[in-house]
Amino acid sequence: NFKNLLKSLQNCSQDDRLEVQKTYYQFRQQYPEQFLEYMLNCVQDNDEFAIVLFRQDIDNSDSSTLMTRSQQDQELLMQQLLTFAAKSPSRSVMQLIGSIALHFAIKSYDLQPTFDFIQQAMQVPSLQANTLIVIDSICAMDINMFPFDLMQLLQQTLQKEDDVAQQTIYVLHKVLMKLRSEMNSEVKGQILMACFNRVLRAIQENSQQVNKMYLKVIECFNFMGDSLQQNIEELIEILSQIMAADVDQQIKT
């Protein structure tokens, strides 16, 4: 029983782990079609451990069981996952969809159902943060693939709730890094200033997400801080407020 095998893998002692892992990987290698079928069933049962294992399999592009299926079968599997995610849009499920979406982007497979899903999900405030995970994955391949104005969407989500803003900053970090040699310096500066302002707002609201948001923005700043020459006075003012705030010492260093 596949579910029992996963339970054993999750709960076995250190002494038994190698043997259980061997059984798991043998099954995965010898019966890839059944493996995919069983994994999909476990995902649809909201088995978090199975979702993580399935994502690891997808991310292992050289030997992923997904590669044993035809393009049509892979697109059908994605459609099943999107249908499930519409009802159960957990972070781990969205990460799994993001991994498959990146694979589709690399292979030039049909991503339109995924884009349709994204646009529908972004209309629901409670789904926005996790849906941005899928957007972030596709951006790793090409930020110009989206059939909608990505930057306009990110400008809007940056001003949303803190969990949405944090995930937006992750996406903007990827966008800036990929386009840093192509993007107009003034535009880069505007994006960075918008991110710094959002971090300041998060600090003023005692947000739990401040550290992660700020560190991502600083990563971008370290690579393209020269884009802020026109905004130096505003930046100094924001940084002064951040330094004066009662926040984690890690932010101030």
C-alpha cells in the first residue's frame, strides 16, 4: 500500500530509514506511472508529506517521473492539480503547481490554464499570497510569458496585506534580478523605493513579515543601489525611520 509506504518513510526510525527509502525509490523508478497516480491521489487527500515528496520529484528534472508521461498527460495532470487547488489552495499545493509550471515554461507546454487559474485566484484576497508563489516560479524562466500586465499586478499587490506584500517583494526581487541589465534605471529606482516604503509601512504596523521583506529589498539594493541616485534624500529619510524604529537588530545591521 503506497500510503503505508509514505507513512513508514515519514515516521520510521533512523535505523530503518535507509531501507524504507530504498523501497520508496525502487517503486518510483520501476513503476513511474503508478507512482504519479498514487502521488496525485495523496495530494488530493491533502497529505502534506506526499505533496513535499511530489514536489521534490518534479524539481529533480533529470529523473522526474513526470518525464515518463507524454506532454498531453502532463498537461492533464496539471489541470487536475489546478482544479484541486481551486478548492484547497494551500501553500504547499501552490509550490507544487509552481514547480510544474516552471517545467512547462522550460518545455514550452501549454500554460494557459495556469494563467487562467492565476487571474481568477488573484481576484480572491485570501488566495493572493499563495498564488504569487506560482507567479514567482514562472518568473524564474521568463517574466514576459504572462498574458497580463505583471508589473501592474505587482504594484497593486505590494499595497495589500503583509503576507501578500511579502510574496510580492519576492517576485519583484526575481524580476529586478533578471532584468537588471535591461530595465531603465529610473524604473528600477521606482520599484526599489516602492519596496522600501512598503517595508517602512510594515514596521509602523508591527508586521511579523518585516525581516523577510526588508532582507529581500536589501539584496536588490546591493545589486542596483545606483538606481536610487534620484531618490537619495527620500531613501535617507526612510532608512532613518527604520533605524529609529523598535525592530529586530538584524534589520538595523
